[in-house]
Amino acid sequence: MSKDILIENINTPEILGVALKRLRKNSGMSQDQLANIINMRQATISDIENGRGTLESLFKVIQALKINLSLSNLNTTKERSRDSKARKMIDLLND
């Protein structure tokens, strides 16, 4: 089973690291176990979970944890504002 991460809520490397740590723990894996699966050092996993590390290492972790990354939800600030206003109008009409 794969997990989805909503990209628009992850706006710093540290927040992504916290999300990955949570997903790793929810999968019942220690940093050592994950490191062994993807042939990395435990310290590298720690770096990634603390907002550091290389893009290549990050993608190995994402693949090992079976996470889906989708950029299709990314909108500009203006588009998000317009969408938010439209949702509010729909909610008002449905009340």
C-alpha cells in the first residue's frame, strides 16, 4: 500500500523530514532497518529526517516507504485564492 503526501503543505526540508519520519515509524521501521533496505548509513536517514541530505538519498527513502509524490496539486497563490473563494461560495449556496 502506498502513501500520499500533499506537497503544498510541505514547504521546508525540515517539514518533509518530519513527514518522512512519521511515515517510517508508522511502517514499523527503525532508521537502521530503513537504511539496510536501501543500502545507506543510518546517519543518512537521520540527516534526511532532519531536513538535510541529497536528493538521490531522499528519493531512495521515498521509494522504500512506498510514497506517492504528485505535483498535480500545485497551484499558484492566485489560483489557490480563487479556488478557496469558489469553495466558500459553493458552501454558502449549499447551506
